[in-house]
Amino acid sequence: MEDNSSERASCYVPDPVYTFLFPPEDVQLFCIICHDSDLFLPWTDLYSKDTDPALLPCGHVFGSECLDVWLETHDTCPVCRFKLEYELCKHPIRPRWLTRENVLFVPPTLPEGGTVAAQCGPCKRGTEQRVASELCMELAERYCERKARYEQTGWETDRKKMVKAREDLERLTEVLTRSEDLQW
Ligand SMILES: [Zn+2]
Ligand SMILES: [Zn+2]
Ligand SMILES: [Zn+2]
């Protein structure tokens, strides 16, 4: 009978991920597609060999070359069959190529409590921009109404409402620039 605990250890991204930088001798990470290449982190400019680890949201890592070839004909993880497709826009979820420079900035994997967004990055930004411009029009309209009303009445309560509307409008741009996230 096959002992698959070593297989498990060899294809899940190590936790903590910077274990890659200081591999202990008892953790052998190798590409489970070809069962041949040992995986270790490259520098960004020494890139694209089968020893370069590529990570999927399910937490599985493979040699980037082998995974590329696999993904030409499949849309699932070679180990757990996790479907690599965004639910809403149906675009493929791309693997993250791990390097010494980016390894600490990849989103957490699903077993680590990470999440997959409903849409890919470009689709999500498109939706956000549409929503934002609609909201912006709404807030701008409200500000104009309140400004007109204050100019009519000169009341302090109307001045406060006008100031509040202007602040809401200004805050919108702040919120939008903050939407950088750590999702797949
Ligand atoms: Zn391989
Ligand atoms: Zn998987
Ligand atoms: Zn998309």
C-alpha cells in the first residue's frame, strides 16, 4: 500500500510559505505532475523552468512548466480537481507563479481561509467602475439639490445637509482607491 502522506507534503504549498526559502531536509517539494522536478523559489529574473513553483487557490503547487501544459487541456487542479473558473464571469483562474520577491504577497489559499472572488480582476474592476460612476452621479445630484435648497432658505440645517452631501461625494474617491484586495 502506498504511503500518501509524503505525497501530500510534496504537493501542498508549505505553511508558512517562506519555508521555501529555507527548505528543511525532511520536506521535499517536487512537481507531482512529472514526479521529477524539485521545487524551489526562483528570483523573478531567473524564471520559467519546471522547478519554479506555481500555486493554485486550493493550495496545491506544481512546476510551472508542467502546470502550463496541463492547463492547456484542463480547467481543474491536477490533484484535487478544484475547478479553475470564476463563478460569475467564467474566466479561468490563473495560477500564481511564486518567486522570492512575491511569495509573501500571494493571497491565502482556500485551506488557509482564503477566498476566490466571484469575478476575475479585470471584470471586477469593470463592475466596480460602473457601480462607482452610477453612485458618483447620484451623490453629485444630491449635492446640487441641497446646495440649491440652501441658497433658497439660507437655513443652517440646510447648510449642514449640503456639507454632508459634499463630504459623501469626496469620500467616494477614497473608498474606490482602497479596493485593492487579497483575493484570487
Ligand atoms: Zn513537472
Ligand atoms: Zn488542488
Ligand atoms: Zn472575468
